[in-house]
Amino acid sequence: MSSTGAVQGEPALVDRVVLITGAHGGLGAAAAHACARAGATVVLLGRKLPKLNRLYDTVAQSGPEPLLYPLDLEGATPDDYAELAQRLEAELGRLDGVLHCAADFGGLTPLAQTDPAAFARAVHVNLTAPWWLSQACLPLLSKAGDAALVFALDDPARVGQAYWGGYGVAKHGLAGLVGMLHAELANSPVRVAGLQPGPMRTALRAKAYVEENDRTAVDPSAYAAACVTLLSPAGAVHRGQVWSPPA
């Protein structure tokens, strides 16, 4: 086994360590199970410990034993992320990928009526916190022969419309971060990519769409394989891109 990927016939993420934020959410949970089945040791990061515990039990049945890491991105500081990276290196010895699935969305609201604290929270959780975590993990990721930073994005044409507030602003910023980081890390072992899934049946989407009128949405598991691809050596073809895979 080389540090750059699995040999032919082995699972795509064998011997790799992958951190997933928002792991107990719709896409995060689906990705966690898929990554475990693909051979990865998955670090499950989220703010709701009971949900993380239930996810741990099911992910452990899918592949290597995962690691729980309860953390609330809203209140976490850069020092907390530095401690996260240090603990991962001490306990697991490596980090080969980060998949950012955590998101904060309070519902559709006119900007003029948006609570300032809610706007700031949305921008922080959806943009600032993912960067702080990524920045803290970059030195450890850089030690891998092939590593991936993957950001779950939203359709800019949709969330750039009226009433999407801080969430929409942050998701546009996150897409910009993908391009900027790619340009800066293009010659490094760390690949940067965005994943833009289609409409998914998640708790976040339910805050914006009435379920009975939302027939275009699919189960998040439809995009789990794409998460594995971007985190694996096969994701090199999407380096620096925002990928919108078919469901």
C-alpha cells in the first residue's frame, strides 16, 4: 500500500483517515457510511452527541471503527481546531481527507428583517468555521502523499435569490474559497474541490421547501459515492473544480 492510494482491487479509501463535519446530518451521515464501506477510518464531527453516538454504532458496522469528535462549530475557536488536528495526529497518525458537510440555515427571511446574530452565525458556521478547521488541518493533510479538502456547496443560482440571507452569502463565499485554495495549493499534495449535489431530502432543505411540493429532491445517499470519489485518488480529475454529479 502506497501513501497515494489503494492498489487495484482494494477499497477506494483503504488505510485512509477521513474527517467529516456535520456527520450526523443528511449528507454527512450518508458519506460517513460510504467512506467506512470504502475502507476509511472516519472521524465523525458534529455538535449533537446523541446523534453522533447512534451514527457511530452504524458506521462501525460498515467498516473500520470510527472516531467520535463532538464539537460545535458556532462556538469553536482556532485553538479548538488546532487541538483537533493535534489529537488526530496523536491518536490516528495521519489525516487524508476532510469533507465539510456542516451547515446552518434558519429559514427563508428578508435580509432587512434578519436578526444580526443569526446572520453572523450563518456566515460563521457556513464559511469562517470550515476555513478555520481546514487551516488547522492543512499541515497534517500535507504530510499525506495524496489528501483532499472537499466542501459541500449549494446551487449559487438558487441561494443567490431573495431571502437566503447569511446562508446564501456564505455559500457564495465558500465557492470562492474553493478556487482560491486550489490556486494556492495546486502544487501541494492537498487537492481542493467542491461538491454541489442536487436537491436532497434533508432537514435543512425542509426549512425552505414544503415537502409535498418538493418532488425534485432525492435521498442524500444518492451522492455518497461522489463523496468517496472526491476523497479518493480518483478525485484528482476534479481537482480545483466544483463537481455536480448526477444523482
